[in-house]
Amino acid sequence: MRSNKPNVILIVSDTFRHDLLEGFSVRGRKVKTPSLSALASQSAVFKRAYAASFPTVPNRHDLLTGKFTFTYSDWEPLPRGEVTLPTMLKKAGYLSMMIADTPHILQNGFNYDRGFEGWVWTRGQENDRFRTSPREVKLPCDPAKLRDVETTLQHLRNNAGREKEEDWIPVKTAIEAMHWLEENRSNEPFFLYVDFFDPHEPWDPPRWLVDALDPGYTGEEVIYPLYGPSDFMSEDEIEHVRALYAAEALLVDKWIGRLFEKVVELGLLDRTSMIFTSDHGHYLGEHGLIGKSVVMGKYHGYAPLYEEVAHVPLLIRLPDGAGVGHSEVEELAQHPDITATVLELAGLNPGDFGVQGNSLLPQAIGEGEREGEGEGEGERQGGKGKRKIAVTCPPIVHGVSGGLRPTVTSLDDWSLIMAPFPPQDQALGEIAYTMIVDGKQRVLRPFGEVKTELYDLGEDPGQSIDLAKERPDLVERLHGEFLAFLRSLGTPEERVKPFEKLAEKKGGLREHVGVGDDEERYLISSPLAAGREAMAASARAVMQIRFTPRGRADLLRSRSLSGADEKSFYHGFGCAKAGKASTAWGGRCRRRYCGRISKRENSCSADEKGGANLIENRKEGGGKHH
């Protein structure tokens, strides 16, 4: 039965960088995504769309509730009592269907299928416990370069034996969506939610797509690289990683095109809206990073959320019957706004469901702000009208643990990465856990230099010139707007408090200003030059330092392959004067440890005043310290 309400097809492609639509390159050659480019030519293209809650699971929480859930929820199952978008749409008579291959929102009781009248999970992505054979799986690279060997093996096992393109998971997902459309074309209005996990790693696209982008490559294929500094790979390997990533994106692009063709074939285009977006991007060598955070064995630390991760694509194609064609929108948009837009398309009031996003329908149809929305309520984040800022942030339920830094992007092209001052209850010694980025529990610890950064995106889109010192006025303004944003969402004050002060940078290190002499304070250094040669052999060459008032300095260096291969190194050392630390990797060590634990004899310089010593622990080996 035909309805006067439009059908809505919402497509999410995980880890799909915004520059894949224009400008992404492999070995200097631009990569084209023809299907999405064609869709963009008929859509409102939101040039300044940004992730809100980060990463995968928090993002879907935003998208299916219309709220900025980082203020109250973590990477966790969908909370009881949370009303989701398909449930809201039922009030307008919509039939809803989820077709997804993203495992984290469906496995282990996460229940993001709630409210959908039907759902299909295409199995086999990443760490999905799908298949148990074949037992013998060959890795395509040195396991020391992989973030998680166990997960890589599981993914390869899940997808063993593929021969034709239809054997790849995103193709299966697209075909499932096409079949559903064929069967339900007369059940209007409908809401179809399609969630592709690709181009998320592990990157294993069809061989022919990779060879077309990077012909002649003969090196290792690092399909699931370590998250953190990218210098454990050669430039050649990084370029090939970009080819692997782009090839997966091209596969998704092609089959989104097939899905669009099916909509046309079924005669649905004149009454169907199509929306495409992603949850976040991925570093592929930019800023010296690979991944989207820092994962060191059992530890997880947040990386700064630069444009490559925070900025996302967003296309909204309205039905042909709306008489609206291509446009480019320069206003800020975030995922809760997509929820509000879908509800308004359905003739529902987003405010009736507690949605905190702003409908993007006025911008999509070229109306801009509606009457009365430019001032007052329109300036309030969560109300209607233009956003002054877009906030991209991991969950703040653990305060600022792990080096958490929200990114604030302003309407006037500034990007502020905020390093907050931690209150006493967020001292480095307090243990907090997270299941970001893959559902495995890790301890939150900061890595690398944690500082406030400010960039002029108009003049410096690559974010290479930090202007935080030169423009304290802008830092103060954007910081104030961020705090007002949190409070406008009803964020409890105990979660706002850790962000009320920003850390200052002194002497090349980030110091938390305002802690008394009798209180613990700490600094986080960038990867140290001392012992660089020794650390180069480790793919996780990241160090973390804590200073206490007594002058004791703790250095954490963790290295892991995965599960049973996990090795973590804790190197504690001190010196007579506070704030000074010796980092020598040589000389005489006070103690030598059991060879069953390590055949290496790492050592550190030590003297009676400094009291330095070395402890090296491994979960394997079963040795005891002498």
C-alpha cells in the first residue's frame, strides 16, 4: 500500500573517511568512489559533518536515539528503557528493518536490534565467533605488526575459502538488503537501516581491487595494524595499507550503487529518501599515527581526534517527488541530527522523543534556518537552527582517564582539541576500564603527549600548525562553548567538572596546573628519544611517565601481540630530584631476572640515591623474580 510518507534508507559504512568522496590518494593517485559520487550529485552534501559520540558502539547509540550519549553511556549494551528510532517511527506507521554486518552492536547481548520488526546479521566480521575451522590460518605479515593476532586469525578463519565477489561480507549485506526491498516494496512506508562494517580493518578486499590500486607490491600486508605511532611500518607498507583500505571502501561503494539501482528498478525513488554516513575515520599515517586510538596490550589510550577521524561524510538524498536536487551545505551536522531529520521526514516531532539533534531537512531542501531559529533557542545546542560547534568525544563516564580529549569544531572553521585538567579523583593511579575499540576490556592509560591544540581549518586543513599559544582567546571561547553545550544537554555537574580547567604546557611537557606541592602531579611525555634504537624493535614504542612529589618517576611501556602472546613491560626508575628522570637503556642493573621470563637482559642506570630498578613481567613463561 502506497503512503504519502517517504520511505527512508539509512546506510552507515564504518570507518569510511570523509576524504574518500574527494581527495583520498594511494601513491599519489586519487581514488574515486563512483557510486557515492553519483549519489552525492543528487543529494544535499553536508561538507562539515562530524562524529559526536566516538567510536563504533557509542556512535550507533547516538544514531538510534538522537542523543549525545557520550555524556551518560559507554561502549556498552543498549541501556534498558532507551527508546530507539524504529520504535519512534512506529508511531507514524513505519515498518522497520535492520540489515547489518557490524558485529559489536549485535554480539554479546548488545541488543542494538531493539525496536526493529526484523533484523539480519551477516556473520563473520573481525572478532565475531562465527567459524572454528580451518584451524591453520596463515598470517599475511609479521604478527608483531598486528594489533591483535587472535582477532586477525578469527577474521581470516571466518572468511576462508572465498572465490567470487559475492563471497565478501559487504556484498552479502547489500544483497540481503536488495532482497528485502524486493519482498517489502509494497509495505510502505518503511525504514531500512543498512550497517556495513567495512572499510573497518582487518582489510581483506578482493585481490583484484588491491592490485588495481597498488600493482607490483611484494611486501607484507599489514591488514590489522597496531594502533598508535605508525613508524613501525615502512613508507611502502603504509602506502599499501592505504591501498587495502581504499579497496575495501571501493567494494562498499560498488554495492551501495547496486542497492541504489535496486531502488530505481523497484520504482521507489520518487518516494524514498536515502542517507549515507559513517561513524568516524581512521589514521593511515597522518600525524604519525595508524588507527584511531592507542592500544598497547591490556592498555587503551585516546589519541587526538583530528579531521581524519572526527570529520565524516553525510549525504541526504530526498525523494524525487520533493523536487530537490544537489546542494552543498557548509553548516555543522552531527549524528543526532540525522535522527531528528528522519523523524521530521516521517512527520514526527523529534522533541516528543527527547531527541537532542536538530533536523537537517531545512538545509537539505535549501531553506536554511526557519523563521525564529537564528536567535534564542536556535543558538542553544540541542535546539533548532545552526550549530555553533560540533563536539566529537569518547564517553566521559570515566572522566578524563586515558588522555581523553574532546574535539570542538566551530562554525567559523576552528578545531580545538581540549586536554582537560584532571581533578584529584582522576589521578593517574586510579584504574578505569573501557571496552573501546573492539569490545575487549582494557585499562585506560594516557600515551604520548597530551596537550590542548588549536587549528585554523580554513588555512591549515591538515592541522600541522598548533595555534593554542598564539590564540588563547579562541581557546577560551571554544572551551566555554563546550561547557555550555554539555550543560545544555543536562550533563550532570560531576561529569562537567573535569573539563572546567584546561592543562597548560610547560617545558615541552604537559603539566596539570593548579595541583599543590603536597599533591601528586604528573606529566606525559611524547615518545622519548633515549633508547630509541632499543624501542624501535617494538611496534609499540610509546612511553608514559608519572612524577610524584618524592621525585619518583614511573615509566610505562607496554607491548602486546595478542591474548597469549601479550607481554607488558613496566620500568620503574627514580632520581634524587623531583622532575628529573634517567632513561638510560644500558649500564648495570641491580637485579637480573629469570631466563624463563626473558632471555634479554634489559638494564637501567642506577645509583643508591636514585634507587632505580627494572621489572619486566610476562604473562607467559611461569618464571619468578629472584
